[in-house]
Amino acid sequence: MASRREVRCRCGRRMWAQPGVSSIQCSACHTVTQLSSLVDLARGANRVLQGLQQLRRQHKQQQPQPQHQQQIVAQPPPPPQPPRLLEPLPSPFGKKRAVLCGLDYKGKSYSLKGCISDAKSMRSFLVQQMGFPIDSILMLTEDEASPQKVPTKKNIRKAMRWLVEGNRARDSLVFHYSGHGSQQKDYNGDEVDGQDEALCPLDHETEGKIIDDEINKILVRPLVQGAKLHAVIDACNSGTVLDLPSVCRMERNGFYEWEHQRSGRTYKGTNGGAAICFSACDDHEASGYTPVFTGKNAGAMTYSFIKAMKTAGPAPTYGHLLNLMCSAIREAQSRLASDGNYTSPDQTAEPILTSSEEFNIYATKFVL
């Protein structure tokens, strides 16, 4: 005869269930407890055991065969990867960044001497004297291995856009160009002399020049409040190559006055920032290289700018800096004349200062 089963309710009360009963209700809390028979438990355990056996058979089937039973297939080596020629450009979001272009036009009938050296000298000056991070400077010269760093028209345009991309307050941006400059007919009526100034990329014979209207649109117009761009252009016909509206005309005694250059209604200013350019000469003049400075071929503008910055002391004014640059070039011209080598009127060219806004050049500090 089957005996009764002891069952405990959730409330803790002990209950006794009769054989064959499938459920029992607690007399204290009235909770109904379902009862499972031993047969049900045995059936459940059997199903679990069958499932485990099936999993074991599947695991054996997935085991790899012994080495001597496998067919060995030789895999061909991966194809060699082509060299990576297009290096990523530096980040355009540093507080100090610069684009430096040096073009010697090697192998051309109009080749120059010392322009690549000018770009390298400017890089050394910015890094060592002005605290520019080396990886925030983008160099475009014929000596660069990367195709996107050769100073073609496309690459110079791209570099100029990179320079001002995402510019913010307190950004210090530098654009330096040493190479050929030129003029061509003005077709939109915004030049008082009827001529557009232009830079000559390495491929200008096939792709064309970069005229001042485009340079102004790319480099000048995007500058926001608090951002400042300084350009140093060591090229012929470069006086207003950034198309900045105000030209500083300085006499040898240091007296100066601002001259408005624009005609027409085209806006040539910034988006609240400041753009200032030091050019090697006026729009109608030719610049030259001055080997008497160092005994090596070098652009007079680049050399005089770096020399003036090194000798002017901390935070010189724009007027002091411009006077030092002009004095350095006059001194070199004087030495050439004393040696009997000063015969070209082109060598009388002196640096020109242009700006997006007029300001007191003897009260405003020059800071990079």
C-alpha cells in the first residue's frame, strides 16, 4: 500500500498528500501546489539524457580528421600590395598650421634657383622660432615623394582649402609661396589696373594659373572672427595676389598711408577674421633672388622676412618688421652696386604689405 507524501507549502506549512493526488491546497494560505509523479520525473530525465547523447554525436562529427587522412592543398602566397603613395594630410584643426610651396620648375627653360630652399628655410623658422608643430606644416615642393605634395594646380588648391578648413578663433595660419608669379587680363572688372595677379603652379602651361580672385575666395573669405592668416609671397607681380582691399604704401622715411585697391562691388574681405600679406614686390614689378645674403641662391623676400623676424625681438610691430625687411634688401642692393653687379631695375623692388583691414602698423604687434 503506497504511503502518503510529505509536501511543504511556500508558506512553510507541512502537508501530507494521498497517493495519486496531482495537487494539494494549503489550509493556512490556500496556495495550490502541483505534484509530479515519479513516472513524470523519470520521463523528463530520459529526455535530458537523449539530448546529451545527440550533442555528443554531433561534436564527434565536427572533429578534424587525423593529419594523414587530410588532403594537403598548397595555398598561393598573397599578391604583393602596391606602395601607398597617397599619404594622409595632417590634421587641419591645429591652432598653428602652415602651407609652404617651393617651385624650382626643374628642367624648364624658366627654371628658378632657391625656391625649394626658401620653403625649407621657412619650415625651419616656423618650427624652431615660432613653435609650429612639424606635423602641422604641409610642404609642396618638387622634392616631395608623395604625388599629392607636388605643387601642381590641383594640389595647391587642395592645400589652401586644407589650411583654412574649420578655422576658429586664435588660429594662426601661414601660407608661403616661392616661385613664379604673373599677371593676366582681368575679366570681371575688380582690378584698378585691369590685371589679375596669379601664381604659376608646376603644371600651369597645361592646367592654367591660380589667379588672385580664386586665392581670395579660398584663403581669405572663410576666415572667421579671431582667426588670422599671414601670407608671405616671394614671386614677381605679387603685390595684391591675395586680392586684399588695402595696400600699405610706405616711404623710405617710414611714413605710410593706406591705399584702397578694389574697383567694383565684389567683396574681398574675410568672414570676420584677419588676412595680412607680405609680398616681394608691387603688381607691376619683378622680384629677384639675392645670393649676397648667404652666398647661396635664395629669394630676397623669404630671406629678409626670416632675418627681420629673428633680429626684431619678441612681438615686433608690423611697421618695425616691414622697415627691417626693406633695410635688409637695400643693404644687399648696396653691396651689389659696390661690386658693379647692380644693373637691373628689378632689384629695386621692396616688400609690399596688404591687408583685409586698415590698421596702425606701428601700434599693432606681429604675432604668429
